[in-house]
Amino acid sequence: MSGLWDTSHIQPRNDIVMAGETIPAMFWNAVQSRGPNIWLRQKHLGLWRSWTWNQTANAVREIAGGLMSLGFHQGDTASILANTVVEWVWADLAVLSAGGVSNGIYPTDAASQVHYLCEDSSTSVLFVEDDEQLDKALEVRDQCPKLRTIVVFDMEGLRGLDDPGVISLDALRALGRAYNATHPQAVQQRVDACKPQDLAILVYTSGTTGKPKGAMHLHQGLVYTVRGFNTLIAQSDQDERMCFLPLCHIAERMGGEYFGLYTGAKLNFVENPETIPENVREIAPTVFTAVPRVWEKFYSGVMIGLKEAGFIQQAAYGWAIGVGTRIAERVLAGQSVDGWLKFQFRVAQVLALNNVRKLIGIHRARFLVTGAAPISPDLVRWYLALGVPMLEVWGMTETCGASTGVPADKIKPGSIGPAAGFNEVKLDPVTGEILVRGKNVFAGYLNLPEKTAETLTPDGWLHTGDVGVQDEDGFFRITDRMKDIIITAGGKNITPSELENDLKFSPYITDAVVIGDKRAYLTVIVMIDQENVEKFAQDADVPFSNYASLTRATEVQALIQAELDRVNKKFARVEQIKKFFLLENQLTAEDEELTPTMKLKRKLVEKKYEAQIEAMYR
């Protein structure tokens, strides 16, 4: 790391890295250009395995040939129901290379959701990861008349399966080899026939308010946006990235797979979601994109670790982070950093900060990227004090990912930056809603012309649903979602996200939902950080038998109240939170209360816990 005061190594690039006007054209051009270089790495059973561009191309060509041998036509849809694994990328690129439409399904989705998504997208081929996902597919297969074939990546536990509608990925590749031998130009012909204006991918929204909507993205929009990304944040074939967010989400699909395809950055796939902390230390990505939940978890781990450290270690960290904070403040204020402070920072790095970065796994990171949800400004300042700039980007499924981004040479914590150069962003003069227009904006919702008309104006402006403000430098700041703004019984407008972000900065709080619309005062629903609160309870000899009893413990209640008091001090009395209750169930991505990016669903939580909420107002 060259230091906080030097951002030359993270400046955007304007050059076109890889030619091609469709995703498959870009991919096959990349293969020709980078053939023997390693592109994909994945850890399995403790060992890392690598695939070059040529090896990836071989898998993609075979899968595409196999699909065509099964009667997969140009314009047909295939869906992928799997975690973030190398095979996901192979299947995605193969479907696109065969002229098809690729759709992702979250591996946490229930069978009923798989049914809806397959039917709505007219899926004819469904790729599934393993026996667990296959069970969901088989449960609803009879209700999906267009679904002809299910392809399984991992056949462990399915060796005896005899079903004419189910085939292993290896068997599909064997079909592809045979098909390609007798039709050597077939895949290339499909790639050449693919046009920029063709539908490429479907990305379904999380469906927090009704059924998920399939956002349609054309090849021309994907290519245009991925080129634009390189003018927003710098990336090259010398970079290493970590892939762990769901590939059916726009963030990993665009910022991971397609941006890596475009720039040549190496993509490293984690072993499984539980091994992310261990894998990130092994991978040590040079560019690291994650959601706020991940950044909060890393910070919490360091804070809890410090409490267990000796006095000398605590003192060393305290001095070192103090030096980093002074530099961060100067950088944020646009001031120069003198030689003496630079020298102190080098000492601070050796004394403590380098170890903290290695503990997290960001010791090689040129910069960090955060998005998909608001993040606490204090957290941005903390990473900056460690010596790693954190750049916040903002966008949505419908904008093909990032539409604004904080530049490395002018970081403003709490801001999402100015509009990216590849699109226009403005505020509605009446409501303050953020509107976006550009070639990156989606082509509409599949099968939902009325919803599309509600979201897109006749002259191309997208209603994002986010409310914001813009400063004199053109930087935007999200104040809240239009539907989430709270108006208390006293007429006070409250933006709950600011309070929620401050609460989530606590190592003991994973998520929070502030309540108070049309009510006399604010309350909050809190989801505790199980690992850190359990550690607190053990250290304080607090008895508990399970997660629910932990949340009910008087000492834990007092711990969360103290965190609430800390946050309340920052706000006027009318904006302070008066009461709280702790969720007694340990939630995971499988639970309906959480989105796939691990955010609490506000409306669903308010409805599901209505009785507990009412109790706080009695």
C-alpha cells in the first residue's frame, strides 16, 4: 500500500480493454487474447484449483454444444440455481454463447419460488448445483411444462439417479463434445448471430413488496456498462478479486464476472459462505467489493479481538489508529500530509495497522468498494485510517449496477459520489427522488408492461425509489427510500437509515429496523450479532442455553440499551429511539425476513412482528 495520500494507483482508465459488442463476443475475444493466463480459481476440499482462459473456453464450448444438441434454440431461457461457483460462470457464458437468455435463481429460494421464476422466465433448461437444489427442481417440475432438462453440477449422492429429464454437467459436456465434432462451427455461428439489441440476462428483484420482477438487460446495455465501470474504478489483468456474493445479484454478475471478463482480473471463488473470513486472508484481493454487512463483520471481529488483547497491544493499536485517523481527516479535508505524519504512519503500519489489515485479508487491497445498502460513514473513516480507501457506489438492478461512485481522490463518507460518466443522474424537483437515465438502464420488466411504465418515464428516466440530496460538488447522498421515510404523529420527518447505520456500527448489532410512522415516538427491532454477543455473555458469566435465551438475558438487554444510548446522543430528542426489542430467532439467508444480500425486509418485519411492535407503544 503506497499510502493514503497517493491515489494514482486507483485512478479510472478510459481505454477499451476488450472488444466485442455482446457478452459472448467479448468473452471469445478475451480467450483469444489471454488464452494461457489463469482467469478462475476455486477452493475445494482445502485445495485451490485454477482454470486458464483456454480451459474456461473449453468448458463453455462443450456446455453450449451440449445445450444445442438438446434442442436449445436462440432466444431460449436457461436458469441457474446454485451458489457462487466456477460452474455458474461456465453455464452463464455457455447459455449466452448459444444465443440464449441467462437467468439466476438464489440458492436460498424455496421450491415455490423456483417454480415461479422458471415459469415466469419460460425456462427450458435448469442448471442446479447439487442434490439439495435438485430436490427443489423435482418438486415443482410437473408444474413447469416448458422445463425440459435439469443439469446437475455436483452428482455426489446422486450416482444411482435414473431420470431421463436429469443429466449431469459432465454428461452434458460429453454431449457437447460429440455435437461440436460434427458441427464444428455451430457455437461460433450462434455467437456471431447474437446482436447487441438481443435480451441477454434476467435479474429478478428480491420481491420485498410482492412477487419478484424480472429486470431485462440487453447485451448492448451490459457491454456499455462494463466499459463504463472502468471509468469509475480502476481494474486490470494484474488484479485479483474474490467472488462470493450471489451471481444472480447484479453486483457480482456485473462487478465480478463481467467486469473480470472485460479487464482480465483473476476471479477467486470461496469454498463456501462459511469460509469467507478464512478465504479472504488466503486470496488477499487487490480489489475487494462487498456489502456493508461484510465490512461491519470485519470491523466487529477486530474490536472484539482487541478486547482480548493485552495492554501493550491495545495501546499500540490506539496510537496507530490515532495516527491513521489524523491522516484520514486531512485526506478527507483535501489537505496535504506532511513528512512527519507520513513517517508516523509508516511506524503505525509496522506497529499495528499492517496486522489489522492482514487479519481481515485486505493487506494487498488497493481500494475497497461498498454498495447494495447504505454504510455508516464512521466505518468508511475507519478503513481509511487503516490505509485502505473505501469507495461507495450506488445503483440498482435496473441500472445494471453502479450509477454513481465516490472518486478515490475525493472521498466523502456518507456520500454515494457524483453521477458516473456513463449515465445521467438528477433529483426530482418535487419529491427529491433520484432519477437515472442512460444506456445502462434496463429494458423493462419481463411480462409486466404496467410496472415498466410506472418505473420508466417516456423520455427514459428511471424512478429509483431512493430519495436524496446533492451538494455543491455534485455529490449525491441518499436520505432514504421514498416508501421508508417515517412521519411521526407530531409531523416530524425521520430518515430511519441514518439511525440504523449508526446502530449497525456496533459490534453487537447485525441489523436494525426503526419503527415510528404515524406514532408518538421511535422504536427499533434489533438483530444481534450472535458471535460477539455470545462472547460478551461468556466473558460476563451470563447464563444462556440457546439463542432466544441469550436475547432475553438482562445483561444483553442492558448491552444493547447502552449501544442505543450511544446513538441517541447524536440526534435531537424527537429523533431518538425510545424502546427496542431483540429478534429471538437467529436468521439466515433462508429466512423470509432477510433479502439475499442479508438485509432485513422492512415491511415484512413490521408485519410479522406486529404484536411485539404494538407492545412497545403500550
